[in-house]
Amino acid sequence: MVFKDGTYAIREVCCVENGKIQTWTENPMAPMGETFEELKEGFEFYQTALEKSVLYFDTHSGTLVEQATEN
């Protein structure tokens, strides 16, 4: 997700049945785990997230807008 200050962060989003984003976490997420293996799995999850579309916060509507990745 990109916010108006231009900072990129991974945040968790919750979607309704039609796939439309309903809510998202206020704070960025961070990989963590109770074991080293769980931490590694968390990093794999974040790698998968980086392969998805970037979401931009639309300050006019207060919603997230999906845009194509820049790679």
C-alpha cells in the first residue's frame, strides 16, 4: 500500500465476497513467529504480497485503489 507521503508498506486487507476491499490495518504488518521456521514462513508470505498489485490510498474517497505493479 502507498500512502500520500509516498511510503510503501505491507498491510492486511479484508475483502467482502465480491473481492472489494472493505477494511485494512491501520499500521504496517511485520513478519514474526514463535520459532525461526515461523519467521521464515512469514517472510515467504511477504514475498508473495510483493507480487500482488500495489494499493494506493485515495484521499478524496477514503478508499484503496488497486493499480498495476511497477516491475
